[in-house]
Amino acid sequence: MNIKKFTSLALACILSAGLLAGCAKDTKNEQNPANTPDLSISYDLSQYFDEEGYLTDLDTSKIKLPDYKSIVIPKANHTPSQESIDDFINKQLAAHAGTKDVTTGTVANDSTLNIDYVGSIDGVEFEGGNTNGEGTVVTIGVTQYIPGFLEQLVGKEVGSTFDINVTFPEDYHMKDLAGKDAVFKITINSIQVPDDIPEFTDDFVKENFAHIGCETKEQFTEYVTEMLSHNLLSEYLYNEIIAKTEIEEICENALNFHKDHSLAFVELQSKTYGITIDVFLQANGFDSKEEFLEAGSKAIESDAKQLMVLQAIAKQENLTVSDEDIKESVGDNADEVEKLYGKNYIKMSVLREKAITFLEELPKE
């Protein structure tokens, strides 16, 4: 199965819009009867790249690449084990199963629980720290609580009551609690477990994965194998090339692009709900765009470095992007995507993928 990859913001957000649309209010359909996502953004993502798709301030003399051409990729780093393939498929089956609440069992690091709690500081209960016996549903590793809160539930038995100790962050939004030590009395009421896990059949695949081109067990298994292989390769290549590349100075345009890219993605998400980007950010715990960018500064810097490395490799290998390359990657949406995001941005995206493909085709054991 030949799976086309195109990582443009536009197509990524079409998928996101589809996932989020189910959570939007019904008024969205009244405003937009065709239910077509608005993919326009207020950020010029093409401004940071030249007509060939390269960063306009890219200076490859400040980027020292390792000897990537001498790499022979070990088998274990491009061939997923049968166990990992089966495990992924089984998780997909479990994800499509129903759930039921049970009152026995032990909390794992990914469990979904119904809990009650009563919080106190110096023996005095504080406002907002009590579920009042009504219970609340949390998922370990997903639900955002005070650091160290949910982690202390792992290994506890359902039905048990116990105390945990936490410290509110110094920058906690409720100033009267910021930096203070607290005790929470926890009761684990129940735990969610899968119920009626479906069988792995052609009918199951067709019903749930036809949108990615899979209608049989064999096709989906091949898809999973290719995906896991790609993940193994990506991790290996990152450790062997990107992480070992010496960068004297990060391109300002690479940083600014990824800042705008992050905000543009959030802007598209906010449009799904029919709200402004500022309201969307506030609903997710950020008082401003600046605070959002600061929280993601490490990821932005990492993404900027990766872009620089891939562009340096593309430059060294004389990789270019033709109109045919664009059409192959974007398909019939090429003109629409170009109108929305600019041709330079599209060329950067395709150039990046060509660099990744070049690395993935290095010799393998």
C-alpha cells in the first residue's frame, strides 16, 4: 500500500476540523450548511521561505551535519516486531469497544476513573477542592490536574480511600493556593474497563478505517506495519542525524514560522467552535498568545532545528520541488491550498517530505 504523505497545515487541519466538529454546537451547521471547514488563516506562512521552499535566512555554513550517507539503518530500527503490530491492532479494537464501570481492580497509568476528593490546607478545607460526593471522571496521563496528583493514584485499589500530598504550582491561577502544600482525601469509586471488544474482521476494518483506504484485515495490517516502520525510522534518524547536528545559530525565520504555524493551527481549531483564537486559548488555560507560545517554546525551538537540518540536507542533496511534485502531494487541492497558504509554504512542506524520504531510503540491514 502506497500511503501518500503531505504534512501541510491545511490538510492536517481538515482532519482536525473533522474530529472537533462533533463537539461543536448545532448552530455551526446553521451558519455553514455545507459543513465545510473555514481553512483561511490570518498568518502569512509563506513569507519565511523563498520560491524554492527554503528558509530565506538559511545559512548552511552554520549547520554541521553528521556523515549521514555512511549510515546503515539496523533492522530493528525499521522493522516492527509482530508483537508491536498485534499490540497496536488490539488497542484499536479496545478503543472501539464499549466501556463499563467496575468497582474492583487496580489503577494503571492510563486508567479512567471515577473519584471523589476533599482537599485541605493545614487541616482546613478550601473552596473548589471538594467533589461533594458527586464524583468526577479522570484519566491518568490525560486529565490535567495539579502536578503529582493523579500519578499518586496509580497502583491503588478501586474502592479504597487514602490521602495524597501535593504542592500547588507557584504560578497557580488561584493566587491564594499558589505554592501551598495540600492534602487530598481520595476515594476511588470505580474504574472503566473495555466491554464487548470487537473481533478483528474485514467488516470491522471497512466500517472504521475505510477513510484511510483500508477495507480488509490484510490492508489494515499492512498500513499499521508501514506506520510503525515509519515511526521506528523517524526515531532512529532523529537520534542519528538531527540530534547530532551542530547548529551554530537558529534561523530567526525558522522560529517565527513555527510560532505562526502553532497559532495558525489554533486559529483553525477555534473556527471549528465558532469562537476567536483568544477565547479558545483562554478556554485551554492560556491568558494570551504570548503565554501559549512561551509554554511551547521548547517544542518550537526543536521543530525549528529539525526544519533547518532537513533543509540543509535538501540543499546538500540538491533537492527541488516541481509543480508535478506539488500536484502529487496535494492532489486536486493544490490550487486551493496555494490560494490559502501560499506556494512557498507548500514547496517547503513538499521539500521537507522529500528530505525525509531521502533519509528513509538510506541503506538498511
